Amino acid sequence: MPPLSGIDHVLVAVADLDRARLAWERLGFTLTPRGRHLQQGTGNYCIMFARDYIELLGVVDAAQGAGGLGDFLGTGEGARGVAFATRSAAATAAELQRRGVAAGAPRDLARQLELPEGTVLPRFKLVSLPPTATPGLSAFVCEHLTPDLVRRPGWLVHANGAVALRGVTVLVAATEKLRLPYETLFGAGVNTTDDVLTVHAGPHLLTFVTPDDFTALYPEAEIDVDRALPAIAAVTLASADLARTADHLTQWQVAHAALADGTVLVPPAEASGTLLIFKR
């Protein structure tokens, strides 16, 4: 069995956390209270779903270190990477090492979360992955030690109808060298069609495409295909009701495109540099 159970969350780098909060609330998402990572200079707001989420990540104190986030933001906002899910960081690290992947030892992370009833500390175990393990994609592994603290029922309901992550689409110069590393992580769920590589990561899909192929897939999308590669071009979300999604965006005067099959595209300018694709 693959040691990773899918995507835990997608990280979206934002230049101003509070400005990003307002933008994503306008998109129809419910955000958690602001979090502050302990012993790091970063903070976040999260958009929670039942089993995965989006993390809006920003620098709040550069003097404490931001793990390269500041350098990324120097080129603009946008989706920066993914965290893969696991139920046991220790077991996953051991299995990856057995497969020849130089995974790091599990390390602790906590963030301070201010709630009306007081401060809580969601805690996690993280496992680093070398760039060669996930070519084209910045990634690590995340185990939740206190999941109930970050999945309150009210945080899982979104006015735009979003109910889950479906995956990410990554722009790469070429896909032919990506297959073997992702087969090492996810087994047989890796497929190639022409120059498009798809990786089935549990219930999620990682799609690697060249800029030309992306333009062919989504000619209506407003993205910069001439950006430095590799780069996450889009985050795909599942909507319980695409008509509701489009209605909310229309009501809030958010630019979007509705495709013939009901898919809704929200351009990067509306979502912190990230193209959002809502599907059934």
C-alpha cells in the first residue's frame, strides 16, 4: 500500500494575511481564526474541509525565519506546495526510507490558535521529502495529532458550496522523468496520456502538464503560462452545487467563467495568485 493517503492540505503563499482573509471570504469560504506557528515567523488562516484543507500562509515576523516563504513571495503570491496526509509520520518515514526515499525524521510543529474560549495549540508531526522524491512539486508529509481542534463543524460549511479538495495542476517543462518517483510514492496510480502525467494520490489527483497542454485543457483560464517552472497553476475543488458556486460569485461580483459542463473557473487575481477550478 502507498505510505501516503492523499493530500492533507495545499499551501497558498500570501503577502498580507488579513487582505487574503477578506478576499477568500468574498469567494465564499469560511476561514478559521488566525493561527501563529510557534518558533517560526509565519501565520495562517485555513479553509477546512472534512478530510483536507487550504492553508493561506504568510510571513508575520521575518526575524524568526519563514522557511523560504519570503523568497517565494518575492516572485508573487500563489500556491506554493502541498502536504501529503499520513496517519503515522514515523511509519511513513520508515516505509519511504525502505523504498529508497531520503525522508527526514518526524519533527514537531505547533501553532497558536485564538478561539473565543481561549488559546489552543493544534499539533502536528512533519516529515520532509527531498526534491528528488516529488519532482516539480514542493511537498512534505503531515500527521495531525489534534485533528478536533482544527475541524469544528462550523468551519466546514462554505457559502460557495465547496466541500473538498480534488487536486492540483502543476506546470512543468516536461513530464517524462516524473513517472518513476511518483510511482515510488503512490504505486500503480500514475498514468501518462501524451505529455500529461496524472498521479492518483488517494482521493486526490496531481496533474502535471506543460504550459501548452494546460492552455489546451483550459483555454478560458487566465494564468501566466510564461512563469518560471515548475509552478502550481491551479487548485481544483469539489462543489456540492456548482450553480450555488456561480451564484455566490455573481452576487459578490467575483470574476469567474462558467464552462459548458458546469465547471467554474476563478482567475488568480481573485484568489491570491491561484486559479481555482470548481467541479462536481
